[in-house]
Amino acid sequence: MKIHYLGATRTTTGSMYLLEVNQQRLLLECGLYQGKREDSIERNRNLPFDARKIDAVVLSHAHIDHCGNLPNLCRNGFQGSIYCTFATRDLAAIMLEDSAEIQRADAEFVSKKRAKKGLPPVLPLYSAVDAEKAVRQFVSLNYNRPIPVIDGVTVTFRDAGHILGSAQVVLDIRENGRRCRFLFSGDIGRGRDEILRDPEPVDGVDILQVESTYGGRDHVSKPGATEKVGQWVKETLDRHGKVIIPSFSVGRTQDIVYTLHQLADAGKLPKVPIFVDSPLSVNATEVYRLHPECFNETIYRFLREKANPFGMENLTYIRELAHSMKLNDLKEPAIIISASGMCEAGRIRHHLKNHIGDPENLILFIGYCAEHTLGAQIVDRKKTVNIFGEPYAVRARVETIDSYSGHADRSELKEYLQKVTGDTKRIFVIHGEENQSLALAESLRTIKPAADVLVPQPGQVVEL
């Protein structure tokens, strides 16, 4: 067996790993590489293999850095099946369509600038039609239901607790008369999640490939996060301000809606209008409601015995732009949740433009903001930020909390890895910036002293 490390290796983007087994080729993930514009376009458009020679694809979850290049793969001649969980298929369908629309708009914007210089237009990586056609090749199955995917390889999905439908990929491999169990962790959740189940331990693992997004750092502890959010929000509403929450559409939006629902039920928040203003967030929340099989016991009971955890009498989901624009005229206190989480695109920029200058308002960040993004500038308490090319003074209160991260941190990864059992001989550390991957690798040499631990280089091929 050979493993080709083609993406998310010593970085966190463009997840892609090619396994050669029994003269066949199995692709784990086919994510979009996200970086500098020219480099990203080049890498995403030109696949590092012949798509027609891939026999099957296995997908761990629906985040774009894991599934976002599947339409391009299929358009370039891949005709096999894409295996994933039911919830991953439903989320990927809406996220790939959204990705296609973003690329269309981006290509249109760049083409206009190029036209002024007499340069030819650029094309999007793929269209919404390409995305829809790719989804037709998905084959969905539930957790813990083994299925043969290529000759000698059976796949079983185990819950990863990262986002709805996320899975650890267990590959039971038979080659040249020998058998082994290969575990690809996918992205591992933190455990004790408000909505999702804990990551399931996997036994009998011979070869382990594990993510390391936060392999060298810890998050703020979860206990008290709900109370802290409740305190900040209530203080703002009591002074008749508005709360603006930039949020990622899948995972974080549903988490914060459920948190607000809990606080309202406990009488800790005044009854004010709450708006989720993002078409993708609305669609993703509907997918969440369709998949209670992914919920932990607490929220499953809440759904069955009390109410929809993602719906309240004073909560409105907004798709239409016209309805979104009406929020600009809102005078009374309110909570507005809108994408994107880093404030780089989407409707959130309009809400920031209208509210960031008022000291009575609160801008609440519940996720990570990459360096140089608008969100990062606001989190860093810059006095002035540019929105749509115009300067705006930051007078609103700004708070941030990272307890809502969907990735296990250093301590939680160690806890997860200690529960992975078996005579593990080889461990490959992937999906992390280089310092995070190296830090986790060092920890693994203590946790799994009998294993050979490697942090692969980008493009490296390992033969087993």
C-alpha cells in the first residue's frame, strides 16, 4: 500500500490523500486549497493525478476544505462513488452549491478588473450544475455500517463529533494475504458538545492518520461559556443595544442558536427579536433538523420532549436579501447572527457597517479569525477598520470566546488518542500548521511509544 500526501499536510487546507491498494486508487477527501489567490486557483484547477483513474472517494465530512473540489474531480472524469454519511451528503449538497456561487461571483469580479487592462476573463473552478452532478455520485451510509469500496478495502464510519455527520474513516484492508486496520481520524470534535455526540473510540488500529489543527495549544475551557455569553448579551440588550454575531454557517450558527435558546428558557435573556441572516445558515440548520441520529442524548431528548432546539417564537431565519436589508431600519434591541465568521464576505459586513460605530452595541465573535481578515482586525480592537473600502470607527463593544471551536485541542486530542487501541505501528500526523503537527507528533511519541510517528512533507509518498 502507498499513501500520497497531496493536501492538508503541514497545513490545514486542501485535504487530500491518495491510497494505492491492490492496484486500485482510493482518494480520501478532495478539499479546496485556500490560500493566496493565484496559488489557490492553480492548485485547485490542476489535480495532482488523473481523475479518470480514481476508483472511489471516501469523504469524512462536509467542510469545504475537505469536499470543495469534488465537482472539479467529477468534471475531469471521475465516475466512481463518493462514500460518506447521510448528513454529510445533505450538508455537502448545499455547501458545494454555495461554493460554486462564490466562485462565480469572484470570477466575475476579477474578470471586470482584467477587462479594464485588456486581459481575457477568468472562469470559475466549477459551476452550480457541476456541483449538483457531483452530488449524484454520493453513496450515503450510516455510522458503524461496513461497506466494501474497492477490492480488499471495507470502510466503516465512526462518529467524529466535529460537525453534523462528521466521521472517522476506518479502512479494513486486505492485501497480499495480509490484513490491517487503517484509521483516518478526519477532523476530531472536542467531546462534551452541546449538540453532537462524543468522538467514538476505535479499536484494533494498526496504522493511524490523525489531524493536528490544535495539536500544540488548548482552548478556553468550556464550563462557564454559556453564562459568559448570557452576561454579555443581557448587558447589551438592557442598554437597548444590538448584538451582532459573525458566525460560520455550519456548526457555530447552530451552537449559538441553541445556547440562546437555553438562556431564554432559563429566563436569563429578555425576549427580543433574534435573526439568523444567511441563506447558507438557514439551509444548514434545516439539514441539522433532519438528522437527529447525530445528536447527543441531551439535545435528542430536548427535540423529542420540549421543542425544536434551533427554533424559538422570537427567532427568524432570513433568506431573502430584501428582508435582510430591512434589518438596517430596526430600532429596538435585537440579536443578529450572520455569516461569514471572519467577516470577509456575506451579509455580516453590512450589519457591521451599520452597527460598529455605536458604543451601545456588542460585536461577539464565537470562532477563529485568520490573520489580516476583517474579523481579526476587529478582534484586535483596531480603532478604525475598512468595510467596503470605507473607514469605520470601532466604537461598539467587542468580545470573543473560542469555546465554540469544533476542533479538539491539545488536551482533547490526547484524550481521544489514548482511547484508540491496537498494536499501532505507524502514525502519520496531518491537517495542522507545521508547528501544531510537530507538537502533536512529539506528544504521540509519549502516548504511543511503540509507534513510528511521522509528519509527512507535502507531496511525500509513503510505502507500507
